[in-house]
Amino acid sequence: MSFARFCFPLREMKQKKEPIAIPKTYALVTGASQGLGKAMVLELAMRKINLLLVALPGEGVEELAAQLAGLGVEAHFYETDLSQRENVLKLTDWVNQNFNVGILINNAGRGGTRSMLAADAEYVDGIVQLNIAAPALITHQLLPNLLRQKNAYILNVSSMAAFSPIGFKTVYPASKRFIRHFSLGLRQELKGTGVSVSVVYPGPMKTNADVASRIEKQQWMGRIGLVSPEAVAEVAVRQMFRRKTCILAGWGNYLNWLLLAMLPNRFKIPLLTKAVRKEMDGLP
Ligand SMILES: NC(=O)c1ccc[n+]([C@@H]2O[C@H](COP(=O)([O-])OP(=O)(O)OC[C@H]3O[C@@H](n4cnc5c(N)ncnc54)[C@H](OP(=O)(O)O)[C@@H]3O)[C@@H](O)[C@H]2O)c1
């Protein structure tokens, strides 16, 4: 052994070390163009996480990606209607062929208030496809990708509406209950892997004009638990990284959750149905 090697073994070891290639990973956010999805994108961008933005065509997601590039974050966008199964499969193929996914946020979703009799088929099918089928299929298709990463996170967006059936919303709360059960079941399945599954239950958020007007019409009921999308996004992303199972934002929503858990169905379902019926002023 040479004198230098004997005296400076650490320096030798350092010189011999091969550089470790850390794969670049991305966070995929659906419904990234506005509302809660956009707020979560900005939360992730502040942490310098690379992003894959998914939204409907022509809704500004391209501009958002350019804005993120200006902040030093690599962002790609994909515009598609997620309520079509073949679009979901094309999206996930594109992702799997080009990117390592470390975070999946299933946020895109739609609601509404209609009587079942007056609603058309597109309304019912649209909620089922976007809120149930798309997140389940996206997660299924991206799971092998997520499992390849050392640490990975899935965050599914449910709603406080998941905690009770509500007449005239009917399909929406049921779809958000699906998200709860899907998330909790998958979390259990993935125990012992590097992938954690969290589910966030936002209360009312004035994310767009239509939702804001519906919340206003609910009067005091709509105001309990009202939190800005930015505040929900901050809590959701922070708790996701802590691998928390269920995420609530704002004291009003903890109170709502407690009330909904305590009240029997025969009281809470008529009470909530009466409140949301006010949203239907002018609707069939
Ligand atoms: N707002 C609330 O009071 C509230 C309460 C509880 C839970 N949530 C849940 O939170 C999530 C976000 O809600 P939000 O209020 O932020 O909604 P939003 O403002 O209406 O935004 C919805 C996002 O989903 C996208 N999206 C809608 N339909 C789509 C489709 N067919 N294919 C692809 N993307 C589509 C929209 O894209 P475009 O911009 O391209 O249309 C938009 O980026 C939803 O899952 C919702 O159910 C909302």
C-alpha cells in the first residue's frame, strides 16, 4: 500500500466514488388549471417539485406551465377530457413512457345539484366517470411507476360530502364516498411499500363562480367550514408529505365532521338535503 493511500484513505475513497444518478421525479396533478388543483400545483412548485399538469383543453394550463418554468420548476402539461376512458389510458401511457412519478394528486372532479329526474344522462355519467372511474384508472395505471420510486405519495381529493348522503346532490356525495373507500383500501394494500395514500376532505371552497353562487345559496350552512383553496392546498400538501391518512382543513370542518359522525341519518340527511335544495333556485 502506498504511503499516500495509507495516510489519506478517505480522500482515496472519495475520488473512487461513482456519481449516483438520482432519477428526476414529477408530481402529476389532475384538474391543475384552476381552483384547488392550481393551488396545490403552486404549493408543490414552492418546494421546487417538477410538475405534470393535466386539465381540459384550452383552460390555461399551458400558460401555467410557462409561469412555473419562470420560477425554475420543470412543468409539462397534457390537455384532455378525463371523463373518457381512452383519454385516461393515453395520458397514463404518455406519463409511463416519459416520466418517473413520485406524487399523484387525483383532484379533478365535478359536482352539481339536480333532481335525479330532471338530470340528463351526461350529468350523471359525467360525475361517475370523472370522480370515480378516472382516479381509479389513473392510480391503477401509474402504480407500478410510483412503486419504482424510493418514496412516493398518492393524494386523493374527496369532500366533506363523503360523510353523509345528500338528496339533490345524490351522485356527488356517493362518488366522494368511493374516493374515501378506495383510498383507505389502497393504503392498507400498500403498507410496507414506499407509497403512501392520503385522502383530503375539503369543505366548501369558492373556487369558481358557479361553486361560489351555490355556496352563497346554502346561507349559514355553506359558511361553516368555508376555507380558501390556497389554505386547503397548504394543509393537504404538508400532511401528504407526513403520510397522514385523512386530511381535514379548518376548525369548521373538524366540527362538521364531528356533527356528521354523531347525528343519525334520519336527522342529518333531511337537514343537509333541505340546505342544498336552496342551491336549486331557478333550476329544474
Ligand atoms: N369547491 C368546493 O367547494 C369543493 C368542496 C369539496 C371538494 N371539492 C373537490 O375538489 C376538487 C377540485 O374542485 P374545484 O372546486 O377546485 O374545481 P374547479 O374549480 O371546477 O376545478 C376543477 C378542475 O378539474 C378540471 N376538470 C373538470 N372537468 C374535467 C375533465 N372532464 N377532464 C379533465 N379535467 C377536468 C378542471 O379543468 P378546466 O379548468 O380545464 O375545466 C379544473 O382544473 C374536486 O374533486 C371537487 O370535487 C371541491
